[in-house]
Amino acid sequence: MDSKEINKLIQENKGKNLQTKEISDGYHTFEELYTHRIYLFAVLCNTYADISWKSKKHYDEENEPMYNDSFIAGINTPLGEATYHVKLKYWDLFKVKELERAPKYDGYTPNDVLKRLLSLK
């Protein structure tokens, strides 16, 4: 099933008790994929702990409170920061320094995050 078909099914089932986390491509659910992303990012941040951080607050108070009981985890790559919002229940997976506030968002895109992560090689 391609992404257009999946998105169509999601739209058709809005309000019908469909849980996004339960949607599957036949191999993995969204919940499994997000959990894998969190663990992989935690390992990366912990490996590069000297350039990684976590924060429960955004840079500016205008964007408070944090999204859905989450925090921001980030790593300072040669090309700039790469960050993800992560549920608070995963806070202890990230063995990195805690910042009072996350650094200012520089407008990067999801594609920029991929490039920035690859710049760590």
C-alpha cells in the first residue's frame, strides 16, 4: 500500500475510533516506528553526549507549553542542530545535559535534519 492509499484510509476513518498509532504498513505500526526512532536517536545522542542536550522548554515562552507532555532532544551537528520532540516517558533514555531552554529553532526542515545527522560521520 502506498502513502496516498494510507492517507486516504486515514481520512476516511477520522472520527471512527481509529488510533493512528495502530496504523500499519503490514510490517510495523506507526507506534513501533516512532518508538524505534526515539531509541535510535537516544543512542545517537548518548554516543555524542558532549554535543547533545534535552530540554522541557522551548527557546521562547511564546511556544510554551511543550507539545503533549513532551521534551526536545537535540544534537549539535557540523551543519546545525537536529532535534525531535519526544514524549516525557522517554526522558531517562537520553543521558545528556539538560538545558533550561532549547536553542532557538533555525527553521530547518525534516530533510535538513537528515543531512545534519549524516554530517556526523
